[in-house]
Amino acid sequence: MTQPFTLVGVARPKPERAAELKELLLSFVEPTRREPGCLEYHFHEDRDEPGVFVFYEAWRSRADLDAHLALPHIRDFQERRMDYLASDLEVRFLAMHSPYRPAA
């Protein structure tokens, strides 16, 4: 297997929309984990900055990530994201240098 296509994203919500955004992003976790090509999908909240959300994703390939991004609920979020966010999503695409080992 080639190394996964990984990314880390940060979402900084408008204070009045933080709880709503948290619930929306949490609703994406289980369906995303069931998608073909999804190796890992984790959703976090910054311990030092409560209300700042961080997600980590590892996909088998860029094509698998692109298929995820094309899903209707993800496209809808992308189109409406600024309704929730104080600033746009910060996304970093990563090159994994440690060997990927799926969970046993």
C-alpha cells in the first residue's frame, strides 16, 4: 500500500454558532468512517482554545478524498461553511513519513 493521503483541518466557528457546528461536524464522523478509502477520521476540540475544532483524516488515495468531498452533505457544508465560521477552514495536506499500519 502506498502512504495514505492525509490532512489536518482547523475550524474556528463564530462564537454563537460553535455548539451547532460541533454537532454538525460530529454527525459526519461515523458516515465518513464507513466510506470506501477512509482509513482514519477523527474530530477533536482544542484543549487550549475550547470551541476551536480540529479534524484529522487519512485516506487511501487522493481519489478517495475527492469522492468524499463530492458527497452531497459535504458539498452542502462547503457551500454554507461561512455561515458557521469566523474565518475559513485552515487545511494542511500532509505527507506521511511514518509507516501506516492499520489497527488490528
